[in-house]
Amino acid sequence: YYTWGGNGPKAFDCSGFTQNAFAQAGKSLPRTASAQFAGGHKVSLGNVRVGDLVFWSNNGSGSGVYHVAIYIGNGK
């Protein structure tokens, strides 16, 4: 379930979840949503693919990133 600052194994926050999911696939990610945003390769929303990280920002830029999720396809 979700808990702020959660890093597993029973509860995660958004970036803890993405970090753990990528680790299960042998990939390393930084801990926070803003660090994950800063470390990634940016693509336009029209080019997002299954498995890509998607981010929410309160100011439209990386400095405002507050949430991250994994794109699973079909607009979700």
C-alpha cells in the first residue's frame, strides 16, 4: 500500500515503487521522483512507451516534479 516515504517491502511511495519495480528488472533508479526525472532521457508524451516513467510537475518543469508512475499502455 501507499505511504509517504515508503521504501518497501510492504509499503511504498511513488518513487519507492518505481525504484523497486526497476530493481526487480535489474535496473537502478535514484530514490526520489525529482532525481528519477533528472536522470532519465526525456521523450514527448506522444512517444511514451510501456515501461517508461511518467512525471507530474506543479510548475511544468523538473523543479516541480512531485509524482512518478510507470506507463502501462493505452493511456494509463
